[in-house]
Amino acid sequence: MDEDDCLCRALWADPICRRNYTVFGDMLSFDTTYQSNRYNMVFGPFTGVDHHKKCVTFAAGFIAKEDVASFEWLFRTFVKAMGGREPNCLITDQDPAMKIAVNSVFQQCEHKFCMWHIMKKLPDKVGRNIIQDTEFLKELSKCVWNLEIEAPEFEEKWNNVLVEFKLQDHDWLNLMFEMRAMWIPAYFRDVFMGGIMRTTSRSESENNFFTSVVNPHVSLVEFFMRYETALDAQRHCQAENDNESQEKFPQCKTELLIERHGSEVYIVSVFYEFQDEVHSAFYCCGVDELRKEDGIDVAIVTEANRRRTFKVLFECFSHDTTCSCKKFYRIGIPCRHMIWMWKAKNLKSIPKQYILDRWTINATQKPVLDISCLDTEDDRRVVINEMWSEIFSCVSLVKGHEEDFIKNIREFKNKIEATKNVTLEDTQNVRSSEHDIEMLIGYSIPDEILVQPPKVSKNKGTGVHDGSGTSGSKRLKGAKEIAVEQSKKKTKRKCSGCGRANIS
């Protein structure tokens, strides 16, 4: 709360969110959405990728100001809610306050900028004419999105593109080149991203997912209910995908036993990606050179119709395998070059160190006992003792008293059925709007209000308020941006008909 006891920062993560973070929280995307409610507070969902390679929401935050203190509070509260565990990689936009907050809160996390946000700005920064009339965007994308080149090769390709289109002195492009290590994959090819950065539709799909939630006219209670509904839809989709993976048995395309093993351990959507790698290893890959170096097998693997070669190292006893394409480190799925080596060595299954739990059928069935968020060791001990006493009491009640147990279950079922038979006429007289709200949010209205409603915020995406109770659609502009726009304005107005200067 602020000095007037008005809500200015909030974060929400329910137990299912926290459990999902325990399983899939190795990479994290944080983005902010404007005009999320009538108070113009900034809505920031924390998003990851589940075992089906779909978006999964870990938490949602509200802040009234986009300053360093607000972002620091939000990130610090998020880490605390998740038991003190930091993600391996965090992807955000280029907000300078957010960058300072990330460096202040996270100690071990890799911070990267979202490529989709940066490339989306390209037409406005460089000019739509050069984007539409030339091959500039196509040529630049070839080096920016390339996951197989190293840093020196990227720099050479980038410079060649800028020279070709005479953009060597472009300020924004030069600035993006200076911070290239923050957003170009060539500089972090061995960092696990799980596809969250390479897929340009990831940010688009997440923004579309929260379209039903974001509305500049809803109250916080309405927003919360919309958010819960959207979250339920997301979890229903994940449950459907889980059920499909349990019931569906994909057909293998090759004779390799490794492919059959993959169909047994991987979730269906991930298996299809693994199957493409197996198919390519079987039909498209060959070898230019095969030798031994200090007891390690070294193979130079080639692909059909490609000049680039890939170096694969294989250790016979531990089956440790590395490839210069580094796809396994980025995605967590063995590449075709590694599979070619395993095929050459007659391996019948995927080495266990190359099967990530997060891509398997049993990913969400991993047992999780999260007591790390409790403040003291005594609190944790109390929770554990209560848990075990509850388990033992349930077991002792059932064992030898099966009839009583079944009787209690039936009584409970009858109570549930009785509540369903209550008619609307029976409840009309006692219902009120306050009672409906209490039932809706699951909380009684307190006698004393400690947290006041938020004040209407003014952020760079919220719109300018003119005092009339309505907000404009334009975002707030900085002094520098206003000065640049003023300098570009023409000194004289012209007639739309003849084109001559209008003296009056």
C-alpha cells in the first residue's frame, strides 16, 4: 500500500501455479500489459512453457508505477512465493527500470531480452519503406534468428547486411548491436530456453490468451474473476493434452529402437519433434570423418544439401554426447547429429542423461512437498507433523472400519446432493449483492477496511487523463519524444486542394 493505504502493488499465485513453477520454472517470461483495469494499473503475468510446449502461467502481478522500486518488489515477492527458487533464464522487454530491478533481485538468473519485441519495432525504427520495398528484413532475419552460428559469424553477417543497405550509421541498429549479447541467440546457444525465445508466436499467443482479461473498465474483483476463468481454461487445455498423451500411441517412422523408446517416454507433442530428428538422422545425415581422440569418438556429421558440418563427441562408457549445434542445451531434445552417432554405436535407447523430466509423460506427476515458503524451521516441522498425523488417522479409520468409512462417504454425498436441490425461491429472500460477492470471491467482507482502492495510475501506456473521468487512447510521451516530433512539424500549413502555403 502507499502512504494513503491505497493498493499500489499486488501479486497472486495459487497452489497450482506454484506447483507448475516447481516443474516448469527453469525458464520464465515476464511481460507487462497496459490498461488492464479501471485504475490503469500495469498487469504483468509470469509465463513459462509446460511439457506440451504450451504457455503456463505461474503468477500475475499488479503495479501502479513502472519504476525500479515497484519491479524490485514484484520480482522479490515472486521469488519468495516460489520458495526462493530463481529461474535459470528470465526474458523481458527492454524497459530500463525492469533491467535494473532484475539485476538487483536475481543473483543466478540469466536475463535476456525478447527477440519478438525487438524485431516488432524494426519497421517503425528503420522505416516501413525499406522493409516493404527491399530484402532488408529477410536478410537481417537470416542472421538474427540463426541458431547454428557462433558470435563472430553473426557479427560478420550483421555488418554485411548494414553495409549492403547503407545503414551503418543508423543509431537504433547500432544500439541493438551493442546489446547483442542480451537478445541474439548466437551469444547464448548453450542456455536452456525450451523454445520460449525462438518461437515468435509465443508472445503473440500469450497476449491473445489474456485478451479476455485485459479491459480498461473492469474493477479489480471483476479482473480477478476473469483472470481465474482464463487460468481454468489454460489448465483444462493442459489436462486434455495430458489425456491425449496417455491414450495416444504415436506411430514410428524408422526401424530404430531409439525412436520407439522416445515414443514411450516423451509427451506426444515433444515426441513428434524428436521423431523429426530421428527421421533426419536416418535419411539425411552422413559422416565426413570418424576418428578417436584420447578415447573419445569424434565424428564430423553432414546433412544433405547443406554445406555446414557438425562435430559430435561420444564417450563409450558413459554415453556422454555433445554436438556443436547445441540444440540439446537450448531445447532439451537430442539433435539429429547426436542420434546419428547413437545409431552408429547401436544404442537401443536414449541415454538417461538426455531425457529431461519436463518433456516426459510423468512430468506433472512428480511429487512436490513445498514447505520452503514457511518462515522458520519450527513452522516446517509443525506442517510435516500435521501432515503425517492426518495421513495416519485416515489410514487407521479405514483399516478394519471399511463399513463406517463407506457410510461417511455416502452421508457426505447426500449433503452435496441436498445443496443441489435447493430452489431459487428458497434463497431469493436471503440473498443480497454483498452475499453474492462474498460467495463469488470466497471471502467475507471485513468490518474494517484496511486496504483502500488503488488510485488511477499514469504510466507510459495508460493514456492521458483530462479530468473529465475518461482517459485518452494515447500513451504518455517523454520530453525527448515530444521535442523530436515538434522539430519534424512543418512551419506552414498547406491547402489540401492546391498544395500552396496557407498564409492565414
